[in-house]
Amino acid sequence: MKEGNKSRTGPRKAAADAAEPVSELTTNRLSVYLRCLNALDAAGVRTVSSQGLAEQFHLNAAQIRKDLAYFGEFGVRGVGYYVKELRRHLRQILGVDGRVAIAIVGAGNLGLALADYPGFREEGFEIAALFDTMREKIGRRSRAGVLIHDVREFRRLVRRTGIRIAVIAVPAQAAQSVVNTVVAAGVKAVLNFSPGTFQVPPDVKLKSVDLTVSLESLSFFLAQGDLDG
């Protein structure tokens, strides 16, 4: 789609309707575009071109147009993109135009920090519950007021609160068992902070965040600089 088109259509609601599945790199870029549009909207900007968006946020204009064209026609000749409208479309495409309930399994330091992070709610993600196995933690609340439940109640709480995403923040030796519990409860999307590789069925999406890998990458950058010096 080129911005010169007069017509505008809504986004394709599901990637399955398209000829090819949407890559994770594409969805990651859509999230970046949404962050940029949030900033523009907060600044009172009404319209923006792909070139203007690219220049302001150090993006690629051609890539922006290609990514957006995959989901529909959003640009207007002589105008570019209406910021509020494109922002609304991207939220719909990414599935965050309504409440997305999240469970965090593991009420340790990381789990509690994630539960209390205010940015999730601002973007449509609601931390519905925390879970743990330690009796002394069950029944307590995080600083933001999220109640800690016994992990044995996970399936019941999923049904009651409509939890759609589970965040795993437990020690590595317990992670696969927790993943199994989450999958058995019908949750299809898992964000894992535990080190290691875990097995899930083909219809479940598991995304792992390994902070050590990121730190090692940064350490490599520093080490190469030291060698060059």
C-alpha cells in the first residue's frame, strides 16, 4: 500500500486470512510503531507520513509501508497516516484493544516486580493473579495489590478470570512442570523468564526472555572494544 491511495480499509483481523503467516519480526516492528504512535498522540500530533515517522524514530520508511500494507490500507494521499486511527488499528491487530488478562507464576523478586509494573496496564495488559507454591506467600498481595494464589488453583482461576497469557518466573528446575500446568489449563501463550529450553504443544506459543544472553551480548561488545583499544 502506498500512502497516495485515497481509500482506507480496516486491518485484516487475523494473519490466517493472509497468504503467508506474519513473522515474529513483523509483529515486533508493529509494537515499535505503536510505541512511536503513542508518543506522537501524547504530543498532540494528528498526522504523520511514513518518512516522517521513520526520521523521527530512526526507522525505515519502506519497511513501515510494507508492514502496514500487509494488514490493509491506512494512508491518505497528501496526508499520510492519521495518528489516532493508525494507533487504534495497530492495537486491534496486536490484540491489545481490550483487556488481556495475565497470570504470573512465581511470586519471587522478579514475579513481584513484573506484577507491579504500571506500564502493562497502560498498554492493555492486566495482571489478574500471581501464583506460587510457598504457603507463606499464598494469600499475600504485591505492592500493587495483586493477590498471590496457590498454583494448584491455576486452572480454576484461568476459567474464572479469563487469563490468556502466563508469565513464568520460577527457578529453572521447576519451570517445565509449571509450563505443563499452564498448558493443561488451556493457556496458549507463555512468556518464560526461566533459563533453559521447554517443551510445549504445537498450538502453544512460548517466548523466552533470557537476561543472561542479553548481558553476555553486551559484555561481548565491551570486550571487542577493549581488544580494539
